[in-house]
Amino acid sequence: MNSKHYTMDRKAREQVIRSIGEGNIVATFTIDRNHPNGAELHKITDTGIIIICNKRTNKMITKLIARPGQIRRYYKNGKAPKNLIDKAIDNTVKNHYNYI
């Protein structure tokens, strides 16, 4: 189940993500920014996509094409997997997919 925001406002991004491939989830991080709807799960895939879901309902809020810095920030120990960083570089620095 997707949020109304994603369904209505992110059609172009979803098309790019489909062309990249959503991939397989390799890491999940709980992010709590005190939003009224609760904490979020940020799921990172092996193709450099971040899927953000509400933790309580598991409703998908949005998907992002990750930038290298975003990937690094999830890994508090500074040990972000090189393959994820490389994929983020390919998607954003080389192909500029994050501008969609």
C-alpha cells in the first residue's frame, strides 16, 4: 500500500526507479523524527533505492534514489558498503537520476 503523496506526485520518479530496478533490501534503519504519524523504516536496496515506510503501518511513504552521502549517514560507524556507495554514485553523480 502506498501513500497518496507517492501515488499522485511521484510518477516520474517511479518510472526511473523501475528502469534502475528496485532491487533487494540489504539494510533497514528505524528513523524517528517525532512525526505525528510515528517513526519510519528506511529500507536500502542493493540498487541504491531507499524505500521509506511508516513503521507502525508499513505503508510506503516514498522512494528515493540515494545519493552517496545519504547512504553514508545511515551507517553510524562510517562503514557503508562500498557497493552501495558505488551504486549511488552511478545513479546520481553519473546519471543524475536524483533530479527526477
